Amino acid sequence: MRKRLPTSDGPAAKSTETDRQFVTALSRGLDVLRAFRPDDRAGLSNRDLAQRTGLPNSTVSRLTYTLMQGGYLLYDEQTGRYRIGIPVLSLGFACLGSIPMRDEAKKHMQRLANEAGEGVQVVMAARDGPTMAYLAVARAPNSVVSIQLGVGSRVSLARTASGLAYFAGSSPAEQAEIEAELEDHYGPEAWPERQRSLHAAKDELAARGFIADYGDWHAGVHTAAVPFPSRSEGTPNMAFAFGGPSSFLPRERIETELGPRLVEMTHSLRHHLAHG
């Protein structure tokens, strides 16, 4: 499993308290940036950021000031709120550019999207804490109806087909890490149900090669996904998925046509990456 440091408020955060190599201030600054979401169009105040990160207001105030000085945050004096600055965008593109397989994966994804037709979106996602972040998206040309989630969108790891597939395809060590993080994230009341879903996903993947979701994530939305474990230390583990309105993706079509086709797509991609 790849070396992966926990977030400052994650279940393994205490291990960083005695780690002399760990820079707490840097970690907290990154937590502030990670707190922003695509729909935060009005910006976030220091109080909002303190609530999302669990950091003290005074600490957040110093961090936002520092990030603003570097251009990573923009401050609106009229509203007292911050927005993400342009330099953060360059970090995102640098991340995407550092994944060599992404360009080839997009070609395979687009072919599947073309075959699937109207209403279906194909995505490549990787783990980001308790969520899955979209790294590439494909839709059929001129498609009018589809899930409107783009690159950078994040969805629940424990409640989506992409996240469950990622978990099921992970090593036992990473599965244990994910379970510990999600248990802390969901709390004692909600965690048992999520844990059952995670364990059921392993059986489902072993039985038919892909994970299907019929409305658990969003009512009226059907999805399916497969894991794509990395075979290179320079590339993160992935999951590929497709989804759309249930009217375009009835259960039978997923089970007999597009689910198996998604599995074939990942096999084809794996072969191309290995042999060119």
C-alpha cells in the first residue's frame, strides 16, 4: 500500500503528534483549503471554516490570513468571506497531469460513454479521505440528460458504487485504514450500516466483477463501478464507474450489458498500459 498520511482530524491523527517530520501548521493549512466545496459560491467565513475543519477560530484566522497573502484564498471585505484563489487551480491541474494513465483512460471511457448513449456518465475516481474525487469524466456527444458532476467533484466513499468498488479492490491494510477513517467519520449510530455495505461489496465484486447501486446514493440514480488498483508507485489506486437516471439505466441493462462492458473496458485499459 502506498504511504499515505492521515488528515489532521482523521482516526490516525494522534500518530502525527510524535512525528518530528510532520508539520502541523502545513497540515492545518491544507485542511482549510480542503474544506471548500464547488457549491460554496458565496465563500466561507472563518467561522464556517472552523466548523468544517474542527480547528479553533484563532487558528483558522491565522491560516486564512497566511493563505490569502500567498494568493491561495481571496477575501471579500463586504461579506467577510473567503474564496479559493487561482493558484489552487494550478495545483489541481498539476495533479491531473501527474497521472500518466489519465489520457489513455479518457479514450476508453469515451468509447464506453458513446456506446452507453444518452443519460450515462463515465468517471474515473480516486480516494480523497472519506470521499471519492473525480479525475476524469466522459459523456456521449450531444448528451442532454446526465449526472452533472465534473472533474474535481467528490462523492461519498461508503455510499457510492465507485467508493465501494475502490474499497473492495483495496489491499487488506488499506481496507482497515478506510474502515477506521469511516468509523470516525460516521459515528457509532450510522457506522454499522455503512460497514455492512463495505463488507457486502467485497462479496459482490468477487461474485460478478463489478459493484452496482440502485438508488442508495441518490433516489432515481443507478450506478456501477469496478476497482482499478495501481501497479505503479507513482499512480494512485482508482475506480471506474458509470451512472445516470434509472430510466436510462434499468437494472437489467446494468446487469447484462453495461456492467460487464465496464469490466471489459478496464481489462482493455490494463492491457494497453502494460503493452502499449
